[in-house]
Amino acid sequence: MAHQSSLIAENIEQYLKEHENKDLLRFITCGSVDDGKSTLIGRLLHDSKMIYEDQLAAITRDSKKSGTTGDKVDLALLVDGLQSEREQGITIDVAYRFFSTDKRKFIIADTPGHEQYTRNMATGASTASLAVILIDARYGVQTQTRRHSFIADLLGIQHLVIAVNKMDLVEYSEARFHEIVEEYRQFAGKLNAPNVHFVPMSALDGDNVVNPSEHMSWFEGQPLLSLLETVEIKHDSNLDDLRLPVQYVNRPNLDFRGYCGTLAAGVLRPGQQVKALPSGKTSTVERVVTFDGDLEVAYPGQAVTVTLEDEIDISRGDWLVEVSANVPESNAFTADIVWMHDQAMVPGRVYDIKIGTREVSGQITDIAYQIDINTLEHHSAGELALNAIGRCNVELTAPVPVDNYRKSPGTGSFIVIDRLTNVTVGAGMVTEALTSTARAEDVDWRGFEVELNALVRKYFPHWEAKDVRELFKG
């Protein structure tokens, strides 16, 4: 494997220091089936000199028996490592790859295109800052193109790169490219993403992936890699509203008590006045501690340990915010929920809701509407099936601080956990806090009866319903 930097041979310590300080861009590749997502990643790694010689030899050998590219090396095999993926020529699970250039470090998530794996795509998109959405130049905008674009937008991804792939199969037609651009723009008018780029390319042959294409001299924009290296992401994070969900209280000895967590939003400095939620107690930041030493300032995404000047009661699940922040606390809110389980979500059933670092019981009381991915229209629904997305009302058994997801994704997102199997069945993005009209004891507990009956059927199959009611009478 080669690298463009000569510092590796001349001054390895200086190279490592520069490499450590590079920006990191997390992005996903998504789109419809067979649009060339895995091949694109393989081409990026190959043309940026990030493939070892033994890797290249292995996929060259495997291409003869598992590849789908004829006599050419099937670069998709670099990413599609599962046997079932190679046999079918598809992507099933999210695959992560790392590479870097002189300007930036990258973590790529290759997501599947099949509708049944939409939940995998949402998982990959949850930590990404940019989405590369591939479109087959022969077929144009497809159902999964719209689905993945909407989910990327729903998860707050602000940068979209629409890669019109397989241009070699339409003879590098400029007219066809502009036709697809116009078709996508008509759909994208309903999205919130402020930054959309279009690139015509051939991932198989390397046109406009790393280097400009000789076949498409009519395209005046940047190749994909150049675009990835220069897209501005520094201002995507919320630097105004301090949010530090406490994950762990570090108490190694009598002289140290620190509150550990990943800074979700805002800027944190020693001497800054903060408030703990939900208690409302205030104090001043004494130190911002990391493994590499104390920090003068911490930014979103950094894992830190905070010590305070005052001894106040803070535990896992609490938040540290600005002393003057007015954060709503409620046991009810509306949210967009992506359902990720084969068993449909039915309103009234009790789940464990993990929001931030806190886990509390609750239920989805009703579905305001389900979103049609193709048209973005709203339809009434009594349940959410696998891969469905809906606007729902959620009630918890205890009030929690609530943030809008687009304001602070780290504290405005949550997962829904099945209480019987401990499986994550849904992911949600908070849109609005509701007035707390119900206390924990006032919540509709019909869902617990559903849970109880399910447990009884599992562990006491010979019991009848009347036996359960008799046991818990009163």
C-alpha cells in the first residue's frame, strides 16, 4: 500500500501528529439495489492507494469465482465480506471502512439497498455527517433512492452527494445526467438538507471518483473524493447549547469525583457555570479531564470527565447544561420513529425507552400519521410495520429533559427496547415536548397487561387467563 505523504519515510512522528489532527468525516453510501455502492467504496480505496497488495491479490482471485464484473477486478468484494453477500452479489449488513488522504480522515459505512434492510441503512446513517446517494444512470430515481434520501434527511444529515453512477452504460450522456438531476431536485424540494451536490461517475472504471473523467469533460464540478475532502462540516455541530449527558460517575478515590460523558452539544470550559438536570442544582466547572490531560476547552463529540467545585448529587442519566438554559422536562413528547422489528409496533404496549444515557419505561400512545416514503405524504395508521416511519406520541413513566433532535441529535434521539427480549425494535427522533398531563401512576397500564400475558404464555403455557387475573387480583 502506498501513501502520498513523504513524511512517512522522512519523519514518522511528524506524520503521525499531522494525521491525528486531521478532520474526520463520517459518511455513508446508500441507494437502490445494484447501484454500485460497494464498488464505489472499493474504487475509492483502490485509487487513493489504501489497499494492501495481498488484499488486492485476494479479491482478484475471488473475482473469478464470486465477482460480477467479468474480467475486471470486482472491487465490491473489499466491502462485501460475508459469504452470503458474495454468493448473491448484494450487501446485507453495514460494513465500515477507514481511509485517509493528506487533507482528511474518513470512516465509510456501506449500507444495503434492499428495502428489507432499511433498518441497517438507518443505523449506518445515525452517526454520519454526509450521505453519498447512488443512482443508476440507466434507471434514474428509484423507490429506494427516495427512501434513503428521506431517512438521511430525517436523521439530520445536512450534506448529500448524489452520485449518478454507471455513466459508461449510457455512453457518458450529459443529457441523461441533467435529466436525472432535474428528477431528483423535484423530490429533494421536500427535504430539509441545505447542501446537495451532483456528480456523474463510473465507479467500475474510476471516472470522477478520485480523478476527473476524460470521458465527461463537459462536467465542470469536482470529482467525488475532492468533494469529500473539502465539504465544510465544522459548523454542523451545535456549539451554542451545552449538553453533557452523564454516562458514569468516576470515583476512584476519596479526592476525586468526576462525571463522565460525551459532549453532545455546546462548548465546555473550566470556570463555566453549569446546571444539573433534573435536580436544577448549579455549580462551576473545575476541570475538564481526559486520558491525555486536562482540556482548556471541549467540543461536541469529545469524551470527557468533568469535576465541579461543589458537591452536588449527579448520577447516570442526568444532564449538565448552561446555568441559564431553559430545557423543557416532560414525560410526553412527539417523535418520528423508524420501526426496526418484524413484530409491528402497536400503540399501548410498554417498552423501555433509552433517551440519552437514561432508560425509562414508557409507551407509544398513538400514531399521528405514517409517512409514505415515495411521496412524503401522510397517512393514518393503526400500527407501524418493519421499516415503517411514523410521527408518534410517546409517554414515559417519569419526566426527562427533552431536546428537539435537529437542535441536538445526541440528546434528542432515543431507542425503543422490547422488555421481553431486550432487542432494540425502534429508533426515534424527538420533535416536540408535550405538556406533562399525566403522572407515572396515571399512565395507561394496558400495555403491562400485554407484557404480563406474553410472559405467562412463554413460561407457564398451561395457565389460563383467569388464573393470571386471580393471581394479581387487587
